[in-house]
Amino acid sequence: MANSHGIVLLFLGLSSFSFLLPPAAAQLRRNYYADVCPNVEQLVRAAVTAKFKETFVTIPGTLRLFAHDCFVEGCDGSILITSTSENKAERDHPDNLSIAGDGFDTVVRAKAAVDAVARCNNKVSCADILVMATRDVVQLAGGPSYEVELGRLDGLSSTAASVDGKVPKGSSKLDELNSIFGDLGLSQEEMIALSGAHTVGFSHCDNFANRIRNFNNNTPVDPTMNQTYAAQLQTMCPTNVDPAMVVAFDPVTQMQFDNQYYINLQKGMGLLTSDQILYTDVRSRPTVDSYAANPQLSAQRFVLAMTRMGRVGVKTNPAQGNIRHDCSVFN
């Protein structure tokens, strides 16, 4: 069992993860498109790989897009919808504005590649394409390879108002994180496993500025932050920093999907409050320690948690969804 370079992880029945499926999620299965578009996964992977060769941001952009889609109304591609004069869609909520455009473009390109094949045209949902693309970017970054469950329909609703309170913030503490993920039916351990995606990706300086300068009246720097790391961040994010400036979540192996994120937390090098709290809070620290010590375990648990997240709020009934012709527009 390994955590990188295309070696497929076996799905083991681990007791800390629940596998009771809601009715819609039970309809998902591997190779769902075998009869209508047998090469869909290869088509998506080729499009994602081509995009990745243009920019590494493809990796974190697609990962974040998947998570933010599933947080709101379930994994139904609703975050892909573009706002109109009559409707402000999910993607234009303040919590989603910083999602890299390369994530959206990855799905657009993969959809075009699939629909260019006559037998596949309008047979594969945008929600499923996003799930496949997310799996592919994880592998492209050196992370675990895994099979994905397919069969989702695209949702029929996307509103900015529906995002309120559903997405974790950089300032979130453990109870808030557990509440948000718990609303999805995910456990604390699964939340910590999914947080490991921060081994790749970037954050704008304003998301952690309070931790490196104005933490409180008595302590300018968050005492849970490694002081050397804080000084480095102060240099990268001066007080007059360009709002577009971003910093890697993982300063050690920022372009490699591995378990370094958890090792960083042990050293006080979590970038956001919501990162470092996973180690600071004694309730979650043992899980961080176990993932930091065992890269195979952290990779395995990430795959299990991603599979579970991919089942959240899925639509499989035609009354609840369809297959969009254009991922950004309702049919």
C-alpha cells in the first residue's frame, strides 16, 4: 500500500469511518458510464493533465472547487453555475470568490473533451466530471490514486444565500469545523483527513494577517505559531501587501501531495487558525500525530474521506437533477 505515484489504495473497512449510505448515494457506483461513455475517465484525465501542464494552480483550484461544491447543497455541480441578473449563484458568495479560476476552467475543458466524443455527448454530468478531475489532480500532485463512484446528476439550484454558514473559514476553531463537517455526516477524523489537502494550495495574506501582527493587545503574534515561521510570513506579507498575494499552506513541500501538512502542524507551522487548531486542541491532536507519523495511513484515510464527501447530497433522481449541456448554465 502506498500514497503516491499511481498505486491504487485498497478501501479497507475501518471502524472509525461510517459507511451507511443514504438512498441517493447508494445509487452511485464505479464504472457508471461503462455502457454510454466507456472512456470517460481517460478523457477527463487527459484534459486535466493538459491543464496541469499549464499551471500548478489546477491542483488546489480543482480540489477547493470540489469541496466547496459539496459543502453547499451536496456534490451536484451547483458551484459551477454562473450568476445572472435574476440570480446570484454560489460561486459569487464572498466565501467562494477566492477559488482559483483555473479550477473552473479545468471542469470546462474536461466537459468539452467528453462531449467532443459523439457517444458521450451530454451523457456525463458536470458533478461527476468535477469528482473525476479532483481525483486526477490529487494523483498528478503525487498523492494517492483511487477509484471514484459516479452517477450524480447536476443540481437545479445555485444561490449565494445558500452558502451562508456552510463553508469553513480560516478563523474556524475545532467545534465550528466539526459542526460544518458534521452537517455533512462526516466525522472529526474525516475532517482532519480532508484538511490534509492543504498540503497543496495557497491562501491570501488577509486570511492569516491577524495571526502574524495584531493577534491581541498583549501578543502581536499568535503564540501557537512557530515564531520563525511567523517572521517569514511577515516578510512575505508586509502591511501594505498586494491583496492578490498568496502564500503556500505548506512551506516545505508545497507542490507535493503528502503528509507534510500534519508534520508542519506539530511544529506550529499551520498557516490558518483552522489549520493549527487541529494540533493545538487536544481533542484532535492524536489524529494529527498519527497522520504525521504514517504517510500511508494519512493517504488511505484521505481517500476514504473523499469518497464519503463525494456522496454528500447527491442527486440521482431525474426530478432533482439532470445533465447540463453547459456546466455553468442550467438547461
